[in-house]
Amino acid sequence: MRKRIDVEALCVAKGMPMTEQRRVVAKVLSEAEDHPDVEALHARIREIDRGISIATVYRTLRLFEKAGILERHEFRHGRPRYEAAPDVRHDHLIDVETGAVTEFSDPELETLQKQIADRLGYNLVDYRLELYGTKRDRKP
Amino acid sequence: MRKRIDVEALCVAKGMPMTEQRRVVAKVLSEAEDHPDVEALHARIREIDRGISIATVYRTLRLFEKAGILERHEFRHGRPRYEAAPDVRHDHLIDVETGAVTEFSDPELETLQKQIADRLGYNLVDYRLELYGTKRDRKP
DNA sequence: GTAGCTGCAAATCGTTTGCCGATCA
DNA sequence: TGATCGGCAAACGATTTGCAGCTAC
């Protein structure tokens, strides 16, 4: 069960001028249950407003990302995929057969990572963790 | 202390036709102590043989990668970077200020990842872990 | 009113590819 | 010899940008 994030409200809170196009992009992002790429997003956007150009989609995604409203993920083998920025950080497990993404978070893992960085003489400022797997017992 | 890998020997072992150009690319990769990108590699290659084109560099890197002789890493913010494939897997800590890469490996971490995948109903087939940090006590 | 937006088409960037003469085994 | 290679320049695909007109506030 994914927590719905009101992207438009976040934009307004940041004082962004809200155009019709941005509202549509925000709506599509808010409603996405998956982690769509630009092409998928554009397709969904055009279902609502046929005239919105790909340039606007790119511009808007960059804008939202810089504002911290959006996360861009560069998983292996594929174009960047997007999700509305969650309030609690999580990591991703990607199904290598279907591309489906499962979210998870594990405090133990983060502790361990901090320890490793520390041991190497660094302060951990960020990390990227992606698991790639195949579903167990896929057939009946 | 980085273990030197004889890339040319690995190519020969795989039965690749070894041209003058491939020997140069192999040599540069074997001698690299860092994780250079294509541009850096091409620069080093040209120091040995001025005539080798960027197309050849790209073709050769792809060839080596497909043969499992080379690893391509797509760290955040930047072009892909390469290293001769190590025989024991390791992960990377990237200095966000300098781009320098420190290698590490932690069996505990891998166990934990396997457990997480398992808990989510997946068999772990691969993963990507990158730590981003700043050096502690950088100044004297 | 004016700063900032959008659509369009052209530009950009890193990377790949078709062609054809050259090289390797 | 026959398969494979490499250099060149053109092609490519995803993304960005300049411009001129339009919109939010």
C-alpha cells in the first residue's frame, strides 16, 4: 500500500507558479503507483491533455526534482524512472524479469553502511542501494 | 594496494584476435589504479598510440565488458567509469568532492541483502551498492 | 504589467554504426 | 585466405535549449 503524495500541494507550498501543464504532471505523479519513466509519464499526461509537449515534461520533472518534490532513479538497464519524493527514505528491489519495483527499508543496513564509511575515513552523505532479483515461486 | 589484472592475457585466454589497438587499451586498463571514464581512457591511450580513435575505444570497451573482463560502473553524476573485473566482488565508496573511489567489501552486508530479498519473496541475483561520502579530517 | 511559462524545432551530447580498406590467425 | 578489425564521418536517441508567443499572479 503506497502512501499518496500531493505533488501539486507541495509545488504551491514552494511558491511555484502553477500552470495547467504543471497541474497535470503533478496529478500523474501523485497517482502513479509504480516508478514510470519519461515516456510512460508523457503517455499518461497526454491522456489528460493531448497538447503537453515532451519538452515541458522534461522541464517540469527537472524543476520538481530540484525542488526536492521528486526523485529520479537510474536503475540498471533503462532510462531514469521517477517517483514522488517519499517522506521516509526507502530502497528498491527491482524484478529483473518484469522491471517491477518493491520498496523496502532496513535500519540495520543503514547502520552498517555508516560504519563502513566511518572505517574508511569518510562521513556518509548519501548512498545508493538497489537489489535485483527474481520472484520466488512464480509459477503455481 | 590494488591487485594488477592482466587484461591482455584474459583476452588471449578468451581467444580474441589481438590487434595493436586492443593491446594498448588492455595495457591502459591493466595499469589504471583509478576508475577512469571513456574520455580519460582515450587520453591515456593516445599517449601510447596517437592514432587510436574514440570509436575503437568504445567498441573495445564493450567487447571487453561482454567478455566479463571489464566492469562498467554508472556512479551518480557522471559518465560511466571502468575497471578491470576483479576476481573478488567489491563495492565502492565515492568521494563526493574529488570523485575518488575507495573499494570495500563486507560479507555482513551481503548476507543482510540476501535476507531482505528473501523476506520480500525474491531470489537476489545482483545488487548495486554505492556509498557517497566526504573525507573526515581533510585539512591538517 | 511582467516575470516566467510553453510549444516547436533545432541543437547538443555521448555513443553507435555503415562503409571500406587494413590486419590477424 | 577469410574473418574480423579500425578509422572516418554520419547516424542515433535521449535530453536540452533558443525563440516567440502566451499565462499566472
